[in-house]
Amino acid sequence: MSTAKQDIIAVEAAAEKEPCLETSVPRKAASFRQLLLRFIVIYWRSIVVITWPIVLSPIIIYNNERMYRCLYVVAMMAVYWVTEALPLPITSLMPIFLYPIMGILSTTDTTKCYLNDTTMMFLASLIIAVAIEHSGLHMRVAFLIIKVVGCGHRRLSFGIFLVTMFISMWISNTAATAMMIPIINTVLMEMENQGLGAMFIEDKDDFENAEGGEPAKKPTRATMTYYMIASYASSIGGTGTVVGSGTNLTFKGLYEGRFPHSPGINFSEWMCYAVPPMLICGFLIWIWLQIMYMGMFRPNSKDAQDINIGREGEKIAENVIQQKYKDLGPITWHESCVAILFVLVIFMWFFRKPGFVPGWPTYITSMPFKDSSSAIFVTLLMFIIPANLDFLNSFSKDPSKRPTKPTPGLISWKLIQTRMHWGLMFVLGGGFALSVGSTDSGLSTLLGNALTGLRYLHPVVILFIVCFMAEMITELTSNVAIANIILPILAELCVSIKLHPLYLMLPASLCCSFSFHLPVGTPPNAIATAAGHIKTKDLVIAGIGPSVITLIVLTIGFPTWGSVIYDLHEFPDWANMTMSTKS
């Protein structure tokens, strides 16, 4: 243990001791060094907030050009984001004040960044996800898929992986993980009650969290597998659609904002590219967890024997899933309507500009039509369509059947206010503001020119380095914050070395979602480790496989399969056009 930690512990212990009566020993006075360390530990966020702008001040003192003033704001927000010294949404609002006051962008131009097409797409997709959760449709889909796959440990874990990955394509990764944890708990607890394996065992080496002198509990290796599956599958599944993760929409907004003459990012192309790597990564990660913790290819190992529950155990698990499904009752009008609208919005997204046939908007309007318009249309329908059919009894002869209050819609504004992640909208806007300010002030060109030395490396090598760095950095802080910091830099790097901007930006945005080693890396990791009592060292070890798998698949997959979906072979004219326009 370091000396600093020893000093802090000593101070804490001294503070907690109560003086006895006349026989008490005088408390030892804490040294100034101990008090200073304790002060720093308690107030380090405030210290960062106050001192970091002062530390950065030489940037604008040395050169007060517009691009260096923008660099000052970018550097300040980057550290605030990474350390979370201030809440992410609050940090994201800083350009609204700093840009106009420092002469970087006007207030009007800055605030436009906070509610653009991508932000509206994000808002509407979140509302649709809340409607799916509110109706219970996601639970019905989950139990149906698990029933089809089967309930042996290998098949059950595979089914949970598929379900979590699929649901995470449409709702937030956090919500997908939180939804699957109770299902996992119920199945494992029922098996344990029937004597078919234990969820947790005594951890005789860890008394730190023990209660009443009893040894602490730790998950079995099979139990750890299920909780890690819930976390990893949600992170992988979130890359499958452009609305599946905040980092995907961050990339879309930054890319289309920096390259306004580009074809943009549409839903169908994203799915055609991202779903195959998602499935490959998901299957390989499931195999990795099976080999590590469930004895796959090692039939005589203890891990393999522990999960061999036989037909009796499978029957118990099937009964649990069957009962859970019965508890949902028959499918309701509410669920049916949400399901139909969900399929409708996917259809509208996918066939807006599918590439192989004319998009459906071309038959209706000649105006540019984006995916956010489709999402808002379905959102409006969710407020209009009633959640039940009670209104049909308004003229019933039986007074008891007549409704006494208006029929609510499929979703309500009150529900949105309580369930929406409003803060992420500001984080997206803050990232877009940094991108626009950096480009308009010339900072992006400065950074791009500083990285031109990479032009002598093979593009695949550059891609590997970028993906590796993105995966490592995102282990320590918010995925969206990291995407906001690195994607504008990668855009300028691509322009400087004459490489298609998608070549680095799209894989990097996906890698920002791949946090597998630390609980703080992403909310799904935190939820799974807390629910499963998984130690950080176990998560670090388990995450080695997923990190290597995703890194290899993306490094190989995007230059090959990505080139089939996107024309990556040549540096596009619209990137040159954008660069000359901004200059």
C-alpha cells in the first residue's frame, strides 16, 4: 500500500475514533500532509474544475488566434469529460457561453449544433425505446426466443446472448442489460433450489464484504458467464444499428456535419455493414466465455461437469421460462400496436434509401427526407393511438363498462419525462459544437496537418492503431465523450492523408462501444458486476478475449466487407470540396 493511502487511512481512522472519558488517550494530531491529502481526495473534482483552465491559459497567452482559443475550449472540455469533474451534460453546455465570449462562433451558430437532424433522431429513437419497454413487448420477445433456443446451459446462455444482442440493437445498452439480469437471476435461483448447481459459493479469501463474520459470497464460473453475457451482448448489439448506441449517432452527426456534401449515413447501409461483424463478434465472444468458464472442448473438466444438469435440469429451466411467459398473459392491444409501429419505423428507415431500389420518399416528395422524420412520425402515432379499446364501450347499455376517463395513448409525456436520458442530448450537442468550432476556426486543419506523418503507414496499420487506442481509452470514461473527442481528429487525419473519412471514423466509433474490462467503462459492465458480485480482476481477465476479437474483426472486416458497402478505395471529391470550402 502506498504511503499516501496509508496517510489517508490513518486520518480517517483518527476521525472515526470517539474519545473515551477520563481514561481516553489523546487523539494524535494529523499532520498537514495528511490533511492536504485528505482534502485532495475529497475535493479533487473541484480542484480540476478550477485549476485546469489556469493550466491551459498559456495556450491563449502564447497565441491568441481564433484556432488556439478553440483549442483552449476543446482541451478544457476533454479533461472535464474524461475525469467527469462536472456532469457530462453540464460540460457539454460550455460552448454556448465560451464560443461567443471568446470570438469562436456566434451564439446562434453554436446553439444550432444542439438540436439538429441527428439529435432529433436520437430523441425519437429513445421515445420509441421507452414505448417498447412500457408495453412489455421486449420481455415477450425475450422469452419467446429463449423458449425456441432451449434451456440447457449452453443453449440457454446462447439464447440470452442472442436476445440481449437483438434488443440492444433498438433500445439502450443499459436498458437491455437491466432487463436481462432479472431473467438470469430467476432461472439460476430456481436451478439452485432444485439442487442443480449453485449461483454463489463461499469466498473464504475475502472477508472485506462479509457480514457477521461469515465468508463473503462469490459467483460460480457458470454464474459469471451469464452476467458477462448480459453485459457483453448489449455492448456488441448496440453497434448493429445506427440508433443502437449514442456513439453511433455521435459519429453520424459529426460525420455529416464535417462533410455536408457526402452521401451521409443511412440506416440500411449501416445495418448491411454492421450486422455481419456484430454476429461474428457475438458468436466468437460466446465461444470464448464457454471455453473460459463452461468447459467447452474440455468435457472432463470441472467446469463442464458443473453445467451438466441433464434433462431434469433443462426441464426445470424450461418450466421457469414457460411460467414467466404465461405471467405476461395474452398479447395485448398495447403490445400489438407498439410492435406494428416498431416494424413500421424499421421499414421506413431501411427503405428510405436502400440502394438497390428507389427509396419510398421519392414517390411522395422531392424534398430531402431524413430518418429523423420517420422516427418523429411514428412517435406522433404513439401519442395518438389509444393504449386500450375502452372507448368502444362509451355507449354500452351497462353503465359499469362505460369509461370514466380518457383512454391514454401508447405512451405519455409524463413517462417520457421520467424515463428519457435527457443528458445525452446535451452531450451529443456539445460534441457537435466542438466539431463545428474546430473546423470553422481552423483548429481541425492544424491538427490534421500535425498527423500527416502517418501517411507513410499502410491504411490497415493506421486502422489497427486507431481501433486499439479507441478501445483502450473507452475503458476509462464515457463512450460518447470519447467519440466526441477523437472522431473530429480522425476526420482531419483522413483529409490530410487523403484517406476516405469512413475508413477510420466508422470503425473507431464502433470501438468506442467496446468496453469489456472495467465496471466504470460502461453502464452494462457496472450493472452486471454489481448484480453478479463479480470482482474487477475477473472482469479484466474475461475482457481480454472480447477486446482481441472485436479488434481483429473490425481491422479485417472494414477494409474488406466495408469496402463492399461503402466505396473506400478512393479519396472522395466531396471531402476535397468540404476542405476547400472551409478554408
